[in-house]
Amino acid sequence: MSLKLNQHISREFNAELERIRSQVLRMGGLVEAQLVHAVQALREGDSELADEVLKADQRINQLEVEIDAECTEIVALRQPAASDLRLIMGVIKTISDLERIGDEAKRVAKMADSDLAGHLPEHMSMEINYMADLARGMLHDVLDAFARLDADDALKIAQRDRQVDLKYESITRQLITYMVQDAKSIPTALAIMWAVRSLERIGDRSQNIAEHLIYLVRGEDVRHVPLDDLLQSANPRKTR
């Protein structure tokens, strides 16, 4: 189910709501690019690219402040109700999660200066790339769903966090095995573990954004509701 923004008598109010939604998507695009560059910097040992990620984080932080201030002003001046208020609240929560995704990407990028950067074991490099693709795919798709205000897609995207979690658990088990078998591998294994932990958290934050979107569109708080139950209620089996 998707939702269209309410049309108000005040054209200025319509423009304000559309502007903050566009700003969220702009911020999301910067965060997604930051994630891609952070993983690339780690994989290739590119410290210059890592520095670009760190600089981009400052712009992301500033955008969060600007959007939050604009939302606060709209609440104070327009006193929105119903779906308009949910939109404002959803935006505030979403930009907070986007900022934290940016922080996680920054943590990955900082490892580009470590001895590990550019020298990942081939198998582990493939595993990290796959996990990063899962997390980035969630982020990209939930931003697309936000642009369309599509709660049905948001629900499907939220469920994909389990794939990220499973890959994180798989990589962690492999790293523990490496450390048990060879004590010299412990520093490298721990460094990789920190990187994949950040990717796992990015999946969590993307799931949060999907849940914010569902609330925005449907007015339902689904943060503590099993996703399987929500999918079943959204797609009930036909009775004969």
C-alpha cells in the first residue's frame, strides 16, 4: 500500500512537506554512496577514498541537523495532524537512522589505514562484499520505497534483514575458527569482525527505516511485531 501526500490549501505547506521528503532522499543517497566507498576503500586499501568517506560524513551530519530543524519549525508553525504529523515524525526518525548508517560506514572506512586493508584473504573479501551488497540493497530499496511511500515494499525489505544477520553469523563462525586454529590470525580476524559488525548494524538501521515508513503510511507501530505475522496479515490465504 502506498500513500500520497495530502494536498493543502496552503501551497507553501505542500512545498514544505515535499522539500523535507526530498531532503531525506538526498541524505539517503549520500549515505548509500558513503557505504559503497567505505567497503571499496577497505577492500583496496585506498586511504584517499577513505578520507573522502570521512569528509562526506560531515555533510550527512549537517543535513540531519538542517532537516530536523525544518521539521521542528513545521510542527511549531503548522501544527500538523494525522498523516502529516506521521510524515514529520517518520522523517525525524529516518534521518537519525541514516546518520547512524553513515557512522557505521565511517567505521569501515577507517580500517582502510589498517594492515588488513588491501590484503583481505580472497574468500573473506568475497564474503564481505556479499554482505555489503545485502546491506546496501536494503538501504537502496527502502529509500526507493520511501520515495513512493510504499508500505508493502517496506515490509518485504524489513524482512530481508534476516539475510544480513545470517551472513554475519556465518562470517563470525569462520573468524572464530581461524582464531582457534592460528593465534597469529587473531588481529586480522578481529578487524574483519568489526567491519562485518558495522555492516550488520546497517541492515538493522535499514530495517528501522522500513518500520518508520510502515508507521508513516499505515499509522501502525510495528517495531515489536514479528514480521512474519505482518506479512501473513497483509497477504491472507484465500479460503475455499
